Amino acid sequence: AYEDQVYVDDRTIDSHIKRLRRKFKKTDQNFDAIETLYGVGYRYKA
């Protein structure tokens, strides 16, 4: 029913990354494993 109405904003991924960072920081205040690469995207540092 939603196939014709799909709209993905450029900020969708940003919103998900923001939520993930917030969840990880609840358990580890020093969490910084998700790195933002300007103009490219994101990278997870293991």
C-alpha cells in the first residue's frame, strides 16, 4: 500500500545515527565509534 508513497529524506540516515549514538552513550559516556565523514557518510570504528 505504501510502495507508491515512499519518500526518503536526506536526513533519514542522520536521524538513525543520532539515535544510535544516544543509545550507546547511555551505557558508555565515552562512546565515539561512529565517525562522521563529511561529504561521504559514516564509519564505524571497531
